[in-house]
Amino acid sequence: MPDKIDNAALWFEGPQFLRESEINCPRQPDLRQPLATDDPEVKKKTTTICAAVESSVHYLHGLLSRCSAYKAIQRCTAWLLRFKQ
């Protein structure tokens, strides 16, 4: 085993090109390829459209449709008026 350690210069020192200047280092090949348009793994471009619509329905209509009892309407109206002021 110790005789193998003496011969393991590659393990301790690394490859020869790491000790040379950067100009002599091997170049990384360019492996990028153009993407196919019919590839199912390519993310498709999406468009999102958002619109805001103002309702002409009076606010009391919404309140009356949510409350079934007169007391509930009173409580809701009092709560809204408290935060209005």
C-alpha cells in the first residue's frame, strides 16, 4: 500500500494542465443546441389579460343579498358606518 501512495502523483497534485497557465487549459466544448419548437418540455409563452369592471349595482343590494335578517343588516350597516367615519 505505501508503494502505491508514492506513485499517486495524479491524486495529490492533480492533472498536469492544472499546473500550467490558463491559456494552455483545454477548452470546454459548446454543447448548446437550438431548441425544437415542438418539444413538449419547452415552456410555452403565455399571455395574461386582467380587466377590472365597475358594477353599477348599489352597495345596499350586496348587503341585502348577504344578510337574511333585519338585525344582521343593522349590525353590518353599523359596522360599515363605524369604519367610514
